[in-house]
Amino acid sequence: MPKKKKLLWIKHVLRWACVFSSAIIISNASFASFNLEGIQVYQKNTGTSVKKKKFTDDMSRYQSADNLWDVLRSEFTLSHHEYNPAVQENIDWLMNDQDFLIRTSTRSAPYLYFIHQQVKNRKLPVELVLLPIIESGYNPFIYSTAGAAGIWQMMPDTASGFGIKQDWWYDGRRDVVASTRAALDYLSYLFDFFDGNSLLAIAAYNSGEGAVMSAIRRNIREGKSTDFWSLPLPRETRTYVPRLLALAIIVAHPERYPLHFPPVRNAPYLAQVDVGGQIDLKRAAHFAGLSLQKLQQLNPGFNRLVTHPNGPYKLVLPIENVEQFMVHLATTSLSHHIDWTQYKIKSGDTLESIAKRYKTTSYALKEINHLSQKDQLKKGMKLVIPRMITTVLNNGNKFDKKEEETSAETLTFESAAPKLASVEETVDKTSKGIQSGDTLYMVRDNDTVETIAEHFHLPAKTIYVTNRLHSYSVIHPGDQLLIPTHLAQAAPRGNTEEPELQKMDPGDTLYMIRHGDTIEKIAQKFKTTPAAIRVANLMANTDLQEGDHLIVPTHLRV
């Protein structure tokens, strides 16, 4: 290797080593001060008094904080090249689609403070906070046709190089916290690589440093300038950089460009809770008092309705929901009782045969994997399987000393006037002890929650909630279930509850409509049908608006 090339190669390796070293330092840093990291982390075993103080301090700071958009304006440092024709053209383009900017700025609100702190921590230009607006409209679920994902639209190889985990359970490129750190580490490397030339570094983030260096070498050979505006870069990159500058100008000058960005407080809105183990997202949403859809929006990295068996175990929640979540987490057994696994369909498999093998039910497999009655199992298809679940009543109930020992399978605690309660109230009441008129039932062969519920004239949901079970929980002979028979007079017979279906399956794709797109083209790209896309989005016609988003039902690929 020639000496010059060898020195350049060594310099390149050392730069990458610095980036990876800083990434390791950041990932292991203490989160005691969210002024530096932008997000507070709460540990499961944090003392109650400490937690109370943290929650109080965090909420107080959030409620009294200034508008972050005003802070961003004051901290912009780049030359925005306002009178460059390409920048002016993009100002006009953005101002002609103000609805897109408002929607995107609203979508960015939960993450803006965290990303701002991460940018400042690396001493990068604050304008980079706006980059996800250009990349993805701040939508973490978006995949590009080239395979990039998340708000930073990171490619798989680039993300892996910066330690981002990607597998069947989890895609860290969609995890806003993980991907932001990785993307900004990459941008730090690019700014260093191009000796602080901001426009070249931003261009390289879009097309790669190789493409930018190739354009620079070409211009050197032809005796031309090597500034960004003179380089023969791909068309997308030649639009990408001036569009970011145009957006910064619009944000920086509200008097000239009267666009009302919804206010965002200059304080942490989000926190991370280290759960300490695998947990299913439905239970986590219930603990936090959030809808499942809201929890998935804040934790878009998880591909399934459960967190990864081997981590990460941190969940992102609004700070105002953390205390409620921590209380439930401390008083309720976690999902370490659930052993989740991945199963690859083989020839001859049926849901019934798989359910029998893993001691679960075909209904549970359908619900967990979002399978409809019409879905057919195909060889090579993968399923999430809950296995080895034992559901024993263990919520601290103490029986009265007057109870008689008996070998009967059912123990009933009589009451002259049973007190009626709602299903929602049952959880709190059962944690205080068995109510008079309730039944402690020992599970027998061939029992299911549904047959037991029918026997006691209760909805199955009541038994699930009372015993903190899920629809995929498996009961075994000898297990004990608490049956709130004092509710039987108020409850409808049979299980009339149907599982609530989410509008968007976690396996589907949220696609941003681009210039020239049609329903047919999008369907062809994602190997589905135009009809499936129209049904998923409740579309009355095939009209598309650039910048809008479509749910593409990729779990129904043909």
C-alpha cells in the first residue's frame, strides 16, 4: 500500500475508532442529569421516596419551561444561504405545504427536547434537530423503498456499524432514542471527516461520504470548485441540503414566514423506565394508563407485541405516566413468567398443532400474531409463541382462619348480600383479599378460561382481569383461579368480549407518499394489492397527496 494511501487509511480507521469510543461512553453514561442526555431513566428498584422527588421535580420543570422553538431559533449557527436560488425554491415548496410542516412539527413534539440535547452534547449545529423533518416527517415507522428506516432513515449496514440492534423482535433504527444517538454519532464522524464543512457533511449523510468524495475528486480533476453548490451530486442530495437550510430559515424568521408551530416545552417530556426484563406491551400500556397504540408510537422499535427476550428492556413513557407505571411494576409480577419464542412454520403445521406443542391455544396465536380467520400458514412464516406459562393465583390473598380445610375442587365464600363491582374495580379489590361471595376454583383437565367463565355465568374478561391473565395465558390442572362470583348477577352470560383490533398491524408499513406515486406503484413496490391498501386506509378513491402517509398492509403480501 503506498505510504500516502496507508496514512489516509489509518486516519480513516482512527476516526471510526473515536466515533465508536464516544458511542460506548455515551451508552454507558449516567443519566442522573437529563440536562446532558435529554431523557431521564428510572430504574425499577429506585426507592419510593427518591422516585416521588424525581417525579415532582421533573413535572415541575416541564410545566414551567419555555417554548423550545424559541430556544432553537436563538441557537442556529449555520450559514443558511438564504438568497441561493435552490434555497429560495425550497422555501417556496415548504410554505406551499404548511399543513405538512404543522403535522410534522406536532409529531416531533415528544422527541424534540431529547434530540436537541443530544445535538448540543456533541457540539453539532442545532439545525440538525430539523433533519428528521426532511428525512421522514418525524415518523419513526416509515421505511423507504431502499430499506432505510426510522426518523433518521438509517440503512441497515450503517445502523449496524453504530451498534444498532436489528432482528425479528426489534429494529433499533425505529427506536427514537437508540437511532438518534447512532445517527448523531454518524453525523459527528461526517463533520470530522469533512473538516467541519457542514454542507458536505449533511450531503454525505444523505448520499454517503463515498459519493461526496467522488464528486470532489471529479471537480478537482476538472479544475472546478469543490464547495457543495458546485459538486455533481445526485439530484436527491442537491435538493436535500437546501431543503434543510430552507426549513431553518422558516423556523428562524417567524416574522417573515408566519407559520404557527405548536409550542414544545424546553424540558423532558419523555422518560425511559428500565423494566429489568421482557414485558408484553399490552400489559405495559395498562400499567402506564396509556392506550396500546400510544405506547407503540413511543416505542416503535419493537416489531412484536412484546419486548425483546434479550433486551433492550427500557420503555419510553411520558413523564406524567411514569409514577403510575412504576407503582404497578413494583406490585405486580412481571412477564418473566412468560417465555416467548419465535417459531418458523414447517410443512404440515397448523395453528392447532403448534398450539398443542407449546401448550397454548390457537386463539392466542391468532391474537398475538394478528392473524385473521382467512390467513393461511405458509412454510417459512414466523410466529411469536408464548410458552411455559403457569397461572397460579398469587396476589397476597390471606384466607380467614375460620375457613375449613377441604379436598373439594371449589371453595365458595358465601355472603348474604353480595356487593356488585365493575370489572375495572376487580383488580384493586382482589389485591386486598378475596371478596365475600367469591370462589377459589381449582382447574381441572380440559378446562379453559372460557368454559370456566361460562360455568359461573361471567364474561371471560372478568376472570382474565381478576387473575391478571392475558388471552394467551394457559391454565393447567391444579392451578387455582379466583372467580368473582359476587359479580355474576351483574355480568352478561358468556364471553361477549372480542379483542380490539388495532388499525395498523405492527408488521405493516407506514409509507410517505412521494411525487409521482400511485396506488398501483406503491402496491407493486410492497408486493401487495391496490385494493388491500385502499381497505387499510378506508380510501373512497385513489387520489394521493404528496407528503401524506398510507398504511401499507405488508403482512398481507401476495
